[in-house]
Amino acid sequence: MNSRKKALEILFEVLISKQFSNVLLAKISKAKDISSVDKQFIYTLVYGTIKNKIFIEYVANKLINPDKTPRKIQVILWMSIFQIIHLQNIPDYAIVNESVELTKEISKNYSGLVNGVLKRFITEQKELTKINIKNKQNIKPLGLSFPFWLFKKISRDYSLDVAIKVAENSLQKAKIAVRVNSLKGDIEEIFKRYHDEYNFKYSELCQDSLISERSVISSDLFKEGQITIQDEASALVCQVLSPKPNSKILDMCSAPGGKLTHIGALTNNESEITAYEISEKKIDKIKENLTRLGVLNVKIINEDATKIPGENEYDYVVLDAPCSGFGVLKRKPEIKLQSFSKEQFQSLYDNQKKLLQRAFELLKPGGEMVYSTCTINIDENQNQIKALQENNSNVTIMEEIQIFGFEKNTDGFYICKITKTLLE
């Protein structure tokens, strides 16, 4: 197969049709008619182009008029420039030739433009990759292909040093992290038996997680439910909650079921678990994961979690809230390319606030809950907990963790464990 053509098709879906790269690449990962070498090359081209798109587009626009160049032709140029800069093992002439052939399949009228632009870039690469802009504060983030507005926000919320590290880390390759499902497997046995095949390493963050150097999605370990794919930071959420068996537990926003199935494993299928999910189309995926991992005693309800009835109902509550996703830029790099209006952010904050207040109301006095997000936005994290404390005098923070992602090359995550104290 033509792996460049397949990568380009995915890039069109992501950069023009606004699809998520990780979803499209998951389909590639499962494809039996694509070799592992071709799969890896497709991943490299797709993720590399999207992660570096902000800088590559800046460079490309020195060579073309973007207003007069069709979007698909620009995407071909971005993918080609990425290869020339970053894939030193591929000859420049081969990249140019392949790119021209791909252009001809879209529009022969632009094959000469693509050929000329890429040859000029190769000749003048050193000069063309220099950043010369009026906004000197944007030189660093632009060089790291990071949106300036988000760079400024992280700098304000935390520090310039944190913003630089987050931007640098967004260009890194995400690790393959798996959570061992204790209902079906033992982490020590799996590590010993499969260490050589996957070069497993123990996670430094989560006691149930291993790091693999190879894809595991086609393995018997995965198919049989002994392991599941879940980032270490995500798996840490339920480890922090540490729910006990024989409890009544609520997972408020449960798709795709990573934390839900972890709860089942941690309580050894000896708890009554209720899972809410607002998206009907995600329910099948939750059920699939429950079945594969052998998790029982779960009632799934397709409903808005802000409308859950009752008060003081649950011993444990997990609220992994809908969020901006600024902690998962390595896995969903197209998030860097999105624009967020003040109204969109406010709607997100309001929804998180409603969910968090409802979660706290549903928690029994003396019960414990975790609020988590896969973002590093202080307004979605620490400030939401502060607002909860302001509105409820019986909120006690037990543990609060902000993971940026650069510390151990994980996803960025916020985890806050709270308990509801008895009112006097």
C-alpha cells in the first residue's frame, strides 16, 4: 500500500474535516492488511505533521499565497516539509517525487507548484526556518508549534518555565501505557512472561500500569482482557480514589470505560456500580470494555449526569469531567489547532461546575469522591474546587494532584480527592 497516501487521507480528515487523529489511527492500528512498518510510518507522518503544523504552516506561507492555494495542496506541503525537516533517513528527492505524485491525484494543475516550492525549501531551508515576527513573545511558542494564546495562559496560570516545558512535551511521542486488569491477570506474572516481547517497564506513577515499547492492541493479552490501554495519569485517578469492595459507587461521565473498569477491578467485582453517560453512541464501547475486562455489577444509564436523582446516595463518586483536553496534546495534537471562544469556555466551566456540585450532593457524608480532568487549565481544575468549597462548607480536600505531562511523559491530568464531612 501507499502509506504516504493513507497518511494524507487521514490528515485531510483531521485538518479539513475536523476529525480526531487518535480515532482514525486506532482503525489503522487494527487493520490486518497493513504491515507494522507501514503503520508506524503512517503514525509518524500524521502525528508529526499535526504536532508541527503551526510552525510548518508559518514556513510554508513564506513560499505560497495561502489564500490562493487549495487547502489540500497546503496539507501536502505541510506533510512534505515535516518529512524534509524531521525524517533524515528519507532522501529529499524521494519526498519531493512522492509529494508531486500525490498532488497529481488531487489536481495536476498544482504539481508544478508543489515541485517548485519543495525544491526551493530544500535549497533555502536554513533561511526559511528562521522565525522573524514582530511579536517577540511568540518566537518561542511558534518555534515549538504551540498556540500563543494557550502559551500565555499557561504562563499566567503557572509560570513561563511550565509553559515552555508543556510546549516542548507536546511534540514528544506518547508512551504506550497499559493497565493490568487484576480481575484477569497479575501484573508481576504478566511482566515476567511478556517482558522480552514488549520490553515492559513498570510505571513510576500507577501501581497497576506497565509501559510497552510495542503496540498491544492486537495481542492476546488485550483481546482476553488481561490488560487495557490507559495512560498512567488516567489510571492514577481510581488508584487515588481507592474504592473498597461492598460499596455503592457512581461514575458520572463514564465513556469509554477506563476508570469504570478500573473501579470494578479495584473492588474485585464486589460493589454496586452505576455508570452515567450522556452520549448514546458511546454506550456500546463501554459495554464492550466491561465484557472484555470481565467487570460485573455495573448499571449503565444513558442520561445527563447533572440530572441524576437523589442525595447522599453513594460511598464513592468518580467525576472525570468533560474538559478542554489540554493535557492530551501528544495524543490529540489537533486540539492545539482549535480556537476557543470566551462563550465556549464559559459554557464548559458552567457544565463542570454543575456536574461537580451534583457529584458532591450525591456523595454520602463520610464518602469520598474524585474530580478529574485531562487538562492543565486552572479554571477547569483548581478554581472549580475552590468554587465548590465556597458553595459548600463541608468540603474537605484529601489530596490534590496536578500533572502537566512533561514530568514523566504522561498525559496531563488534574486529580482532586474530596470527602464530605458531617455538618454540625
